[in-house]
Amino acid sequence: MSKLPGNAGVSVLGDKSLEFYRDPVSFCRQRVEKHHSRVFQCRILNRPTAFICSVQGMRELLCDKSNLFIKDPTDLMTNMYGDTVVTTNGEEACLLRLSLTSLFSGSCLESSSDYITRVCERCLKDLSMSSQPECAYSAFKRLGTELVLGLFLNVRAEEQPELYQEIAQLCTQHWHGLISAPVNVKVPMWSSGFSTALDARDKLMEIIKDKLENEKHGFVGTLASLPLPKSSSASQHLLLFISALIPKALASLLTSFTLALCGNKQMCQRAVEDPDYLHNVLLEVQRLWPPFIGGRRIADQDATLAGFLVPKNHGVIYISHSIHRDPEVFHEPDSFLPERWSGGNAGQEHLLCSFGNGPRGCIGTKLTDVFLKEACMYLLKHYNWCLDPPSQDLEYKWLPVSRPINTPTVSFSRLDQSKSDRSHSS
Ligand code: HEM
């Protein structure tokens, strides 16, 4: 058993959080190169922290030894969303997961599929209407927002436009608080982002509680009837599910998909004809551009990860971006090669961690999979697309949710010219 490479630094002065938040990918790349190791340590959030950038380390952390590492109950997520499964541990987390998982599988998932089809058509049908190229990320975020508010709260943009707009705006304010410093300051004429976010959260909670009391059908009706440990559990989870986090993650993946296939007619053709190939394209999209940089745990006792000692109370962060480019597992790790998933990496989806992994993996993966395939299939069946202008800076930012720093503009042209619109609109 070896000591973790790197320096855990002295309290406060040795903290590297700012450097990490500024550019997490370069932060990890530099240290992996310096230490010749995909597992290393430094001080983050003023706590000695092990960084996991290898597939083996991730599998041990999230699967084989997951019982030795706990979620941090003081995480900022708790501040913004209250007690949810995300920051809960032990038996309570197991029970919550058991109840909530039923909402995202089986008949509940099946009953969502009509709405998913309709919302994709509604939001994607006009992508070629404007004479200007589309800001792809924004269009996909609107789609993601319509999806979550319609599905989880029965609020549909076309039926209740004012209420829909109000909730969407509150979700955005709430989100901005999550990423602003948690300083609850309010003075006349000015309030910090965090305090605006808390106000937005209170207003959202009122709307959510009203829905839980009065709506008997759909997701919100089923959630209200679930046996959950606390009376506030249903509303707090609903707040989490409708938060801007999920539409942003969905928009991130759809944007990366659009960019990866931009102008590649052969790949588009294959993906529209062969569902297995589309599946592999989407695996490759989430491998190279995971929406979230990773996740964090705390060592509950002394443990080892990839042969290194991780002392009790050390933080542990797994970095999806680096794990997905581990050359031990992924040949030509930086190249977009959907074929790898039917070749050298066939059957190895479980080595990805865009949706976490193991017993605390994402409970929304099946729903996300259904949604993404529907949205991507709609795009493939109805459009050709290309970057417009053809040369754009596509450099990514990775926090808080990954996407190109400058949102790319894309021209969509309809494949079915009889329904063509660009000519009508111009
Ligand atoms: C593109 C979409 C999504 C991505 C990339 C994503 C990603 C993730 C990741 C990485 C984790 C694990 C975090 C960790 O290890 O600490 C996670 C957990 C979770 N996700 Fe998702 N997720 C997505 C969509 C959803 C949806 C649609 C829902 C439900 C509406 C959802 C609900 C959850 C919950 C409740 C957890 C916590 C599970 C636990 O702690 O036991 N996610 N997700």
C-alpha cells in the first residue's frame, strides 16, 4: 500500500479549490503528468482530497468499496435542495432510492414516453425556421426545461404559458444561487445571488406543495402517494428534479451530440438507420463530454484505492473527464470513435461514470436514455446541420455543467424539403 502522490498542503493557505474550479481539466492533467499517476492528492475545500482519474480507482470507489466512502451531508446541494437522497447516507439513502427508482422505471417510465415524443417534436420542429443560425445549446435547454416541468409538475408550456414562464424563471434564479457564494446578504436595493436564490426556492416550494396536494395524476400524483421517510421528502425531491441542473445536463449532451456529428453525413445516416450505432454514438458523446465533472465522497475509515492509502476523513473526488480518457482502457482516448463500443470496448459501458456508477449511480439514467434517443432521432430524421459560421471556437468549460464556452451557432436545414421553411421565412 503506497502513500498518495502529491501534497495535501497546509490548512487554508495550501488550498487549491480556486485553481481547480477555474480549469478542472488542466488541473488534473498537469498533476497526472507530474506524478505519473492517475490517483493523487491535494487540498480542496480545505480538506486533503484524493483525486481519482483512473477507471480502476473509480470502480473501487463507486462499486467495490462504496460502503467505505460516504456522501458529504454538508454539501452545498443540501443548502439549496434540503435533505434529498443526493446527500443522504446509509439505510435512509437505500430506502429513498428504492421508492424513487420506481418513478423512473417500468410503467412510470413507459407512461412518460408519449410526452417525451411530443415535447421533442414541439421544441425541435422549428430549428430551421429562422433566417439566422440557431444557438444550439439554448434551444436544447428550452427543450430540457419543457421536459422536466411537463413531466414532473404537469406544467406544459403550451397549456399554461404564464405559469410555465414563472417557474422556469424561478428555477434559473434558484440555480444561480447554487453556483454563487453561499452568503445570505440582503440590503435595500441589492440582494446577493444566494439570497435571491433562497427566495426563488421558497416560491418554488409553494408551487410544488400546491401541486402535490391537488394533482392526482402523472409523476407528481405518484410521488405524493409514495411511502417516503419524511413529510418534506416529496417536495424536496421535486425541487431537485425540476431544478435547472437536469435541463442543463441534457442540453450539454445534445449540444455535444450535435457538434460531434456536424457535417458528418455518413455518421448521421448510420445512426438514423441503426439503433445500436446511435447507442454507441451516445456512449462516445458522454465519454468525451460528460455533463458533470464528477462527484465527491468522504472516507469513512482508512481505505485503499488503486493501491494507495486514503486515510479516514480524506475527501475523494472522481473526475469523469479524466477517467473516460484513461489510456489503460480507452485506446486513442481523445478520439471520437463510436466503433470502439462494438470493438475493443464492447460490453464495457459500466466503465463510464457520466451518470455515476454502482449503488449510488444516477436514478434518472433510463429516462435520460429514452429522452436523448428520441431527441437525437428527431434531429437525424428531420435535419442536416452544420456550424454557421464554419469556424468557431469550440473550447469547453467543465463547471458547473460542461458546454462550449461560447455557445456554438448551428444552421439546421430540413431533409424533407416539402416542409421547408427557410425559404418561406426569408
Ligand atoms: C443528462 C442527465 C443526467 C446526468 C448527466 C446525471 C448525472 C448524475 C451523476 C454523475 C450522479 C452521481 C453523483 C455522484 O456520484 O455523487 C447522479 C446521481 C443522481 N441523479 Fe442524475 N443525472 C442526469 C439526469 C437525472 C435525472 C433525469 C434525474 C431524475 C429526475 C436524476 C436524478 C439523480 C439522483 C436522485 C441522483 C442521486 C442518487 C444517489 O445519490 O443515490 N438524474 N446523476
